[in-house]
Amino acid sequence: LRELGSKKTFWIMTAGATLASFCGYGITTFQTSFIRRTYEVSQNEATLLFNVPSAFAASVGVFFTGWLAEKMMKRHPNAIAWLPAAGLVLCVPFYLIGFSAENKWVALFGICMGAAVKYGYLAAQYTIGQGVVGMRTRATATAILLFIVNLVGYGLGPPFIGYLSDMLFAMQANADGFGDIARASCKGDALAALDVTRQAFCRAADASALQRSLVITSALYVLPAIFFFLCVRTLQKDLVAK
């Protein structure tokens, strides 16, 4: 902690990684539910058609970002910071396409491209996190980084989308004259007990509320991008491994 205290880049990067994981864990948690509600596909179809391809695209994005940053290192030594930052900005329009598309194949394209350009920040997260400290403290620095990222990102990201989705559902229910319908009434046996009109509202509003929550969360990727861009200012000063 004493060593990390003098490494401003580590804490700026950690803030960016935490915000990125906040959005990422939330989106990953609810992506399958969004696909099933919006495109009326089964769990297996959602996994095979969307989750597997987007996970593969994310893996390619991490590898390619690290590879490209290494290739650019001589001419652009700060590429490991600004390349992921650019990817986090670029993922926003792709995710907006993916989570707003009426056609599931357009949605698949947007989600996969968003994952591919976004997850490059993981390459920067570990390169910077270990690069600014000595060899004897790299494992501890990584543990501290992951503790913060998971505690805040995973701890708050999914609940944020859940609460936001519930709030948007309630707002739509009040606006459409169905303020007496709780969201829990739109699930399972409770949904079947409603009349046809209310069932139709439930299905549409349930999908719409989650969709808008994912769109809003996707737009927040601009915030971690700012922090990774800020790393450029102090990265070369703080780097130990060059």
C-alpha cells in the first residue's frame, strides 16, 4: 500500500476499471433476460446465439488490444492506456444498436462488436496494475485491484440495472394507466392470472424497462474511458516495468 500510494496511475486506472466492471457485470447479468424478453427465444437459443459469440468477441478484443498496444509501444508508449479508452467510447454506439434493435441479428452484431472493442480495457487493467509496481508486489497489487473492482463493480452493477429497470417499469405503468400492477405480477403464475390486456402490457413494459436500463448503462461506458485517458498523463512516470 505504501508503494501504491505514490502511483497515481494505479488508482486512476482502478477507478476506470471499476466503473467499466460496474457497467459490464450489470449488462452481463441481464443480457440473457433482455434477449429472451425482447426476441422471445429460449434460454438455450439466447446462450448459443448471443452469449457464446459475444464472449468469443470479448476474448478476441482483449488479445487484439494487448497485441496492438505492444506493436505500437515504440512510437506510442502510452497506447496501452488510450487504446482501451477509445474502445470504451466506441462500444457505446455499438451497444446502443444492440440493445435498441428490433431485429435479433442486428442486435447480435451490436452486442458482439460492443464486447470486442470494450473488453480491451482488461489488457490495460493488468498491464498497468502490475507495471507500476516492483516484481515483489505485483501479485498483491493485482489482489487489491480485483478486490476493489469486484466489490464495487459486481456488488453494485447488477443491482443498479435491476433497480433502474423496476423504476422505469413503474413509471411506464403509471403513464399507461396500469399503476396498480406490480412488476412481480408480470411473472410466472401471477401473469397468467391477469386479463389479456394486462398480460400484453406486462410483456411489453417488462421488456421495455430492461431494454432502456441496458441502454442507459451502456452510455455510462464513457466515464471509465475518461479515467483510462487520464492515465496517459502519469503512466510513463509511474511505470517500473518498461
